[in-house]
Amino acid sequence: MHKLQVLLLCAGEGRRMFPLTMAKAKPALKVGDHSIVSRLIMQTYSIIAPHEIWVNVGYLASTILEEGHRLNLGGKLRFIYEPNVLGSFQTLIFLMRESPVDTLILHGDLVLSDRYISRLKEVMQRKSDTSFVVYHYRAARNSRSNLKIKNGFVTDFENDVSSKCSSNRIAVNSGIYFVRSRDIGSLNVNSSIAQLYPVGLSHIQRHGPIRAIHMGTQGRVSAESPRDLKRANSVFGKTF
């Protein structure tokens, strides 16, 4: 596979996880014997073997730095400190200026199985010709996003789902993206765009197609709340 880097998005406050995040950043919280962020770092390091792993930090940054330094990966692991959080799209733009190579982006609250990461690697090996976004299905009433998909490519990104009361299953963003460096390098970047989803991806889409990759929810927990963290521990607490 061509040269690749990983970006873990860990700078946010994680307000929905309060009070657990009063003393620790959300990615530094434990699932079993490991923190969420250390799991992601070691899994991507050992399974995907990227050129570098970048972690953006802001809120309670020292708690994430401590987790990273324990792993002793040397120059493979690098941090982007954001005292004022840039937003995921601006973080990506900054990174591409520093290191303009293809980038796998993961939300820092994802708890994933090794098998899920291995499947993701397989997708990158087969679909690395275009940028892509990973999605799964969820009932509309429980969703905050909606991907419009045709022939395997995203046609539109929505952040508000109008049919909140509907039980219909819709395609939603899984918090995992692969962005080709050429798709970022060709942009005339608007500094007002903060977040990668949905506006940043829509901006990228004007310069090149974005594939939609379905990977489901098996082997994936998004730890957005204390209840989610408890579930992650029940599923992954005894495995790495």
C-alpha cells in the first residue's frame, strides 16, 4: 500500500461524557486495561502500519499525552496541540500542509475490534484510488447524520435528519474517513469551514468523488456517553 498516515481526532471536550471527563479527556478513559486512545494507536500501528500516527489534543491534553508516551513508539507517534480547538477539517488542512500524504481519520472515541481494523485495512488496499467515508445503518429517529448514496458513492451529506420520528434505517456517518492527499491539495480552502463532516467533506467532494463504504457496527462502539463506555467495556473489556 502507498504511503499512509493516521489522524486520531481527540481534541474535543466530550461534554456528553461528564462527569467522567472532568479529570480526563474522553479518549484517555479506560476500556479494560487500556485507554480508548492507546487501543487505537496500537491497533493502527500494528495492523495498518502507517508512516506516522498523529493525535490532535486540546482539552486536558496531558492525559492523552501520558497515554501516548507510555507506548514508546518514538517518531511514529506525533501530536498536534490545539489550545483553541481548530475543528476536524482545519486540523486535517494543517496536517496536510505538514505531511501531505493520504490520511486515515478516526474519531478518538471509537472502540474497535482488531477484526474491524483489519477489514478497514483491506478496504484501503482495494479502494485507495478515491477518498471514502465509512457508514453504518441506524433508525432515523436515533440519527444525527444521513448519507445519500448512489452506485457506491456519496451524493450528499446531511447533518439534520428531518424524519426523526421514523424507524426507517438510514445510512449514517461512522466517524471513519480516508482522504487522498490530492483531494486536499487541490482545494482553495475556506478558513470558515471547521468540521470535516458534513461541510468539509462536501467541499472535498467538489474536487473528486467520495466512496461510501459500509462496514456495519459489529466490532465497533462509539463511546459518546457513560452508557456507551459501559457497553464498550462489556464488549471489549477483556480483549484488545
